[in-house]
Amino acid sequence: MTTLTQPQTDLIAQLRDICGTANVLTHEEPAADLSPWEQDWRKRVHGLALAVVRPGNTAEVAAVVKACAAANTAIVPQGGNTGLVVGGVPDGSGTQIVLSMTRMNAVRAIDPANLTITVEAGCVLQNLQAAAEAAGFLFPLSLGAEGSCTIGGNLGTNAGGTQVVRYGNTRELCLGLEVVTAQGEIWHGLSGLRKDNTGYDLRNLMIGSEGTLGIITAATMKLYPQPAAQLTAWAAVPSMDAAVALLGLAHQRLGPGLTGFEVMNQFALGLVDKHYPQLRVPLWQATPWCVLIENSDSENEQHARSQFEALLEAAMDQGCVTDAVVAESLTQAKGLWHIRESITLAQAQEGLNIKHDISIPVSRIPDFVAETDALLAREVPGVRMVDFGHLGDGNLHYNVQAPEGVDEKAFLRDFEDPINTLVFNQVKRYDGSISAEHGVGELKVGKLPLYKDPTALAMMRAIKQTLDPQNILNPGRVLA
Ligand code: FAD
Ligand code: MLT
Ligand code: ZN
């Protein structure tokens, strides 16, 4: 039970009028457990919300924002709460409301001729994929959290995932948005146009703004034809240099058929084997790296298989693959992908680590990894690297796990800041980015000014000040 001020009590009454009593949850009810909305997925932060508000339509979102603006109350937009940078949970002040978008989950329309689907922001990604498939199309965004993340959160973070090498990230899949501004106005931008040069690109400004510039209530997304056949291979590679060489060959041989190219180091796969032995990780014990390759073919399975076999043969001839398996069935392919997607969970089972989501030009990744691994080993002897990610996009999850037997909390307390500094300085030296796909959130907000171009940062601040002068949309995230 928390004690509210009179203006807070008045605001909650107003929010209940707008969304209905059942859709405004507070700590006033003694048994209320708001943890699912207050705690982030990695359990880095447990905030305290003034209320969790669950609007059912865009007009309600607009009315909620107007009421909060009048009461000068901060709003934290939230989708599936799977974000990894502490961007979608309230701070500990008990003064912010969480705007949970999950009731707004309808598929509004599919336009087969225009190859578009329009959905509400709270639509779970897997449901969006299923709606596209039921209509005979592919919606290619795919990530481990797809069973619970929402398209609003994907747009808010400009999520990447495992198909970016062919289809691009969420921004590239979006044609139009409906957004509620910080003043509670509705921007009706649900265009399905592929060409529109009538001024500044507000859609792309909203995408990746992590709930700090507007609340996305619906989106028009691109659809693609389903591939005629899809094959997956799992290859053992002797080094990161070999993995990059294999990527080059895969681009050459598969062309637009190359829809996934993921790399995983031995320690990451060892964690999956340790915590989920039933998944039967192939080839990992005899090689430092494994690669997962997906070939989506527009002709047929036979064509896909012969292309794949030719690729792997050439790769073995050149010494960049030492062993490989090609999935014989869709079930086997799904099994291989499931192993890849389980790394995040296996690391969580092992204990909290220092997570990095970096991008580097692909050509420079081998040198980056060799050099930075050595620097880290010098800084923390025995440190264990959980390296995996979307090599096809130059995006590595370059995570630093405590040495065996070292308490994770003590490790994070003593080493998180120096290790972040070491890794981010290396990223800068290699012309990379300190956040490839997860965003800035609260976790990296202190570091951003050190690594972002100062003129870019000044423009970002000016945009924030103009669109949200009261600073009520997700304050303290992206920009401090
Ligand atoms: P939330 O976590 O609820 O919110 C994320 C951010 O978006 C917050 O800043 C929030 O304020 C903002 N936001 C949410 N909804 C809206 C809205 N309607 N309007 C405006 N802002 C909004 N990410 C990747 O990019 N690639 C991956 O491969 C990937 N794999 C993952 C695997 C696992 C197992 C997990 C747990 C996470 C993974 N993620 C990945 C991170 C996460 O799933 C993505 O960032 C996802 O896009 C977040 O969606 P969400 O609905 O859960 O958003
Ligand atoms: C992934 O690629 O699996 C995700 O980005 C999640 C993670 O980094 O753990
Ligand atoms: Zn990722």
C-alpha cells in the first residue's frame, strides 16, 4: 500500500474514467502485484509504478496522454516487456505510469495487392507472423522473444533479429505509423506508400525512439511472398576469419536466398548444452565457432539443396568449414534455430553477465574480437566470453561472463563500468556502434554522450525538446 497525493488520486480517477476501472492497476489494492510491468526481462531493475494503464484504443491513448500532460506525470510506454536495456519499466519514484499497449492487439487490415498489413501496436510479433502466413504471405521479422514482444516494442527499439541480412530491421519493414504525440494529438500516418517525399521523415524518427518521442498505436508493415523452400545448415568453422569468409561465399552463392547468418562461440553453445542438454547441440565440442545459415529459395527444395551443397563444398575446399549438417526436415531446421535462440536463456541460467550488443563493419570483426578478447583477459583473468549473434549484419552479442566460481553480483558491481568502457572504446576504434539493435534505454544512457557524434546528440536533444517539451515521454531513456 502506498500513500498517494491528492493530484495523483485525481489523475488515477481520470484514467479510470478513460480506460475503465479494471484497466488501471495501482498499489492501492494491498494484494496488487505489478511486478510483471515493473521489472525488466533481465531483472536488472524493479521499478515502482504510480499505475499501470491499459488502453483499448487510440482515442483512449490520446486521452490518457492529455490527462498525464495536464498532471505533469511521466508515461513509460510498454509492449511485451522483453527489452534488454531497461527502457520499458518505470523508475523507482512511484510517480510514473506504465502505458501497457497489450490490449491493442488487433490486425486492422491486410492489403494483398499492396503487400501490406496494418496492425495495432500491442499485437504480439508471433501473431502478426501468423496473420501474414494465413493470408499467404511472409512477415519476416523474427527474434527469440517473438512469442511475447509486440510490434510496437519492435518499432520502438527498431528491433533486428535473425532475418536482417535479407529483409532489414524493423524500420525497413515499416511503411506507416499511427502515433499519439506528447500533447495527446493523433498523427494519422498509416500510409502504405513506398514513395512519399513530402518533407521530413517522421516515421523513421519515431522508429527506434524507444517511447521518448511519441506512442505508436498502429503500424502498416510490409509483406513478402513466402519462399518456395527454406533450408538450414549448421557448420563448424575454425576461426572468426573463416566465418567472415564463409559469409562472403554465402552472399556470392545464395544471393537474395541468404536469409540468415548467425555465429555462436563454443562457450555460448556449451551453456546451451549444460542448461538444455535435451536440445542436442551439434558439432560444438570440436570447434571454436559454429555458424547457422538459412537459404530461402524462390524455386524449389531441390534447387535450394543443390545450391547449399555447392556452397558447403566450396567452403570446405577453402578451409572455412570443417564439418557441417544440413537439416533434413522443417522440424530439424526448427530444432537448430531453437538451439540458437536458447543462448539468451542459457546465459540467464548461468547468471547475469555484462551484455553488449555491438556492430562493427563485418570485415573488421575478426581483428576486433581477437584484440578485445585479449584486453579483457588481461583486465579480468578467467573471464568467459559468450559471443554470438548476427554476423551477417556485423552485429555481435559480445557478452562478458564472470570467471567460473565468481559471484555474478560482485562481478557486475566491480567490473560492469570498466568492462563497458573497455569494450566501447574498442568499438569506437573499430568505427562501430555501442547498440546495434537493443537500443539505449537506461542501461547505456550514461555512455551515449561519450560515443555519439556531438552534433548528432545536439540534434537529438533539440528534437526531444521540440516534440516533448515537458519531458513526460519515457524520461531518462535514450537521453539523460
Ligand atoms: P518493451 O520491452 O515493452 O519496450 C521496449 C522499448 O520500446 C521501451 O523503450 C518502450 O518504452 C518502447 N515501446 C514499447 N511499446 C511502444 C509503443 N507502442 N510506442 C512507443 N514506444 C514503445 N531484440 C532484437 O533487436 N533482436 C533480437 O534478436 C532479440 N532477441 C531477443 C531474445 C530474447 C529471448 C529477449 C528476451 C529479447 C530479445 N530482443 C531482441 C530484445 C526485445 O525483444 C526487443 O527489443 C523487442 O523489440 C521489444 O519488444 P517489446 O514489445 O517487448 O517492448
Ligand atoms: C539475440 O540475438 O538472441 C538477442 O538479441 C538476445 C540477446 O542478445 O541475448
Ligand atoms: Zn540479437
